[in-house]
Amino acid sequence: AQTVTQSQPEMSVQEAETVTLSCTYDTSESDYYLFWYKQPPSRQMILVIRQEAYKQQNATENRFSVNFQKAAKSFSLKISDSQLGDAAMYFCAYRSLSGTYKYIFGTGTRLKVLA
Amino acid sequence: DGGITQSPKYLFRKEGQNVTLSCEQNLNHDAMYWYRQDPGQGLRLIYYSQIVNDFQKGDIAEGYSVSREKKESFPLTVTSAQKNPTAFYLCASSSTGTSGEQYFGPGTRLTVT
């Protein structure tokens, strides 16, 4: 069975600085999706970034980028020029491309942004 | 606007009563999901459905039931058999195609006393 691990329960970053959130996963499959979701205090889950496993190029969305290391099964999220609005819970998620459409979520990392 | 609606936002019930949480989507997604979120924890899958009239148990299905009579709707019933029902419940949907990501509703906070 697939698992997703986020080993940092909480992280802090100074406003305008860069922070990296870690995520590792375990799977025997070769094709899958990986995601980072943000959950602000409103509790609305928002997709931050998506990575297809078959793509070697790391996904980027404005100030958000990932470091996808398929062999190491690592999928970290880098937030550049951190803003106060980035403060939230961040969840890493995995979805297989075969079989069921289940998503596996990590336990989350709470990010605090210091002014 | 396309999206997922959950109602109500806050729900209060007495112990021993069944309660149904609503989830509707107009994204034309085939797959729908229910998650439970407890303080400081991640998302735990209760039930999911990949097609109308079919659904599968997730990791914590005991004490819950669902139906999927229409593509747009996936209501969740929290029964009196659920030992600790107070939690935040999130509904989500996704395409079964190649776009991949899940879309989430705003959630329902259920309090049972």
C-alpha cells in the first residue's frame, strides 16, 4: 500500500525568506500524481501545485516550486519570498494512475510566517 | 461558477441521532469523496465513489453510510453507531481522466453532544 510521510509537523519562516517543506512517499508504481494542498485558517483546501511522475521537469507555480526526486521518492515544496498569506497547513498527497482513484494524504505541516 | 457545495457549514446534533451531510458538485466529475479531519491530523478517507450507484469504503467507514444516486450528489450519513462523530468533514470530487487533482468543498463542522 502507498504511504505519504511529512516529517515536519511545524515550520517557521521569516517574511520574504524561502522555506522548504518535505514529503516522502512509498509506492511500487511507476505512474502517479503528487500534489501539495494548502489549508488556511478558513479550512478550505486549495491546490498549490501538481506533479506528474512521468515528467522529469519540476513543476512551478509562481513562488511555489517542487523538487521531485523519483528514485528517492521525495517531493518537497519550496516557497520563495514567503508572505503572511502563506501561513497555513500544507498537505502532500499521492494518487495512483491505475486502479482506484484514491488519494493518500500526509499528516500535514503547519507553516508559520513571521513578520 | 463550477464548484462543490457542502451544507450546512455548522451542524449540531444530540448523541444517538443520525445526521446527513450534504455534498453537491457541478464540475461533472465522476469521482466523489468524503474525508474526516480531526484537530492536528490529516485527512482520513471515509467513503469514495467512482461512478453513480457504486461506492467503496475508505479507511474509517464504520459508523458512516453514503449513497450515490446522482452524479452531482454524494450525501454522507453519520449514524449513531459512530462513536466519536464530532469532527470537520470535507467532501471532494475529481475527474477520472488525466487532470488528476481533487477539488474540495468548504467543509461541515459537526458537533455531537
